[in-house]
Amino acid sequence: MIDIAEIKIKAGNGGDGKVSFRREKYISKGGPDGGDGGKGGNIYLMADDNMATLIDFKSKNMIEAQNGEPGGKKKMTGKNGEDLFVKVPVGTLIYEMRDKDEVLVADMNAKGMEFLIALGGVGGKGNFRFRSSTNQSPMQYTKGTLGDQKKIKLEVKLVADVGIIGLPNAGKSTLLNVLTRANAKVSSYPFTTLSPNLGTVLLKSGKTVVLSDIPGLIEGASEGKGLGDEFLRHVERTRILVHLIDPLEGVSDVSECQENAFRKYETIRNELKNYGKGLEDKNEIIVINKLDLAEVKTQFNDIKKYFAKKIKNPVIGISGVTGEGVETLLNFIEENLSKIEKKVEFDVVTPVKLYDIGNLPNKRIVFHDTKVDISEQ
């Protein structure tokens, strides 16, 4: 999954003003009629829920909007450059790269959201603008200003209400399929899921929530081991974490299920803590999977008691295969979501227009030694 991309963007330049004089039959010395240049095209980013990754930007490192056209004779204004709309996945964070700093300027967290990332240049003034009683044949004009040019970073953080986390092969994709019919790929080997899957479920209250299974985390994931923090970032937007545990995985003696389950729980909890950004403080539901197996069924109450000695969070049991306990899980999710109505948003900084000598809006008019070829008028 390509969820980070760095690209350069360039808004269109404004068209230059025109130096021109009216030339018609019987009018040998017409006045100035040079038109203004057109405005350069803006660049907008637009959140699209039909996109999931940034793969479209993998081979595209420069995006440019159209320049404004120069002014024409007979006081004709040049054509404006067309605005450019660039689609990004819903949940994309937009950073401006300023020297060595990354400044978050937009959080594209809603379908159809638009953000002006680069402003087109202003068209220059034609010599018609500089006529006066003392200067009836002005040769002055202004050039169009430059469009914004920036380097930006795009980072996708999936917009999901509930994140299903756990070690590899815990049954996360199976649970997502049972809850949402997402049709995520499932197999009996670790790391089957190589990118987050999304699905929606309708709760009893009539509200629709979005769930995501986060690909298998391992010890050291926060430091980049395995699939690492490539997918931990997708937990940041979630309001609730469903921590799924397979107590049988990795044990030879059923009596070890209790310690094994809690050890797996602590492994993931440590990774959330090490990653930071508030992940360890999120509301959490602990779920013991595979109640369809007799070994887990007989050990489940003992597992609950073992967890109760260590932590206060409730523990529920389910079977992703038979659906047992899934209704109870949905009730827990609904109850917890009702306490956390506010969706996770990121603090953004209002972009600041940076000027240089080439695009100062109030710079002095430059006098050009412009020679006009009357034969072309």
C-alpha cells in the first residue's frame, strides 16, 4: 500500500500585459490598447472516496497548472489558465515542506472536501492601464506574477471509527468479513493482509460505522520491524480499538492459554505505547477469538479471570468462524462509540503566502524598452 508520497506542485503563472497601439485606417496615431494578461490556474486538492492509496503519485513527481495567456491588442484580456483539481484519498494529510520542516496545512477527512494548495499568478497590466494626460503613448506594462511553487507531502491515515488490531493470524480479516461482508482475503498463514481493509456495519441505533483491520503487528513494529509503523498510522484516526487475540497460537499445552493470551496483549500494547500519538489511550475492547475450538471454549473463563487480575478492561469471547459472540461485540462497540462522538482530527496550520522579488503584488512598475512592430498591429 502506497500511503506516503512527496510531489512538487506549480500553479500557473499570470500572463504578461501587452504593449499595443490602436492602428486603423485614417487613424495614424491611435491611443494605447494593450490588454491585461490572464490569471494563472490554481491547484486544488479534492478528497475522493473512490481512492484508497497514493499509487497515482508514484510516477508523478511534478504537477503543474496552466499558465495565463498574455494580453492582446484592442484591450483584450488574455485567457485565464484552467484550475487543476487533484484527487487524493479521503483521510489524506497535506504537509508543506518548508526547508527542513513539515507543516500540516490540511486534513482531507471528508468526501468532496476541497483545499486550495497553490494559488495561480496574477495577470500583468497592459499599456492601456498606464495612459494619462502627460503620457499618451505609454510603453510601460507589467509581467504576470509567478504561481505558487511548493513541495508537498501526502500521507494517508484511513478514516475509520473502529480499528481491529492484533498479532499476525489472530483472525482480524475474518472478523471484519463477518461484521461487514468486506470480502477481505483470509488464509491460515501470517501476514495474509498486506494493506488495511475497510468495511461498514449498521448498528442497532441506525448509525453506520467504518471498521478497518490493521495488518499484523509484531514486536518492534513501532521501530519499523515487520510491516512496522507503515500501518500504525492508520490507527490514529480510530475512536475505538478492538484488540483481537488468538490464545492458542504458539502454545503446545492448553493450560498455557491464559499467560499466552496476556503476553500477546502486552506485546501489542507496548507497540502502541512506543509509537505514541495517543494510541495507548484509545478506548479498547479486548476480544478472545476462536471460541469454536473446544480448547479455547474450556479455557475462556480462566482467561477472563487472568486478565481481570491485570487490567480493568472487560474481555469478551467470539468466534469469527461461527459468529458466536459477534452480536455482543457490536453492542460493546455501539455503547463505547456513544461516549466518544467526536471524530479524530489533526491540527492544521493556515498556509502563509510567501512572496519573493518575482511575485510581489505591489512592486514598482518595471519600465521596459519595448519596441512595437506596427506592422504586426
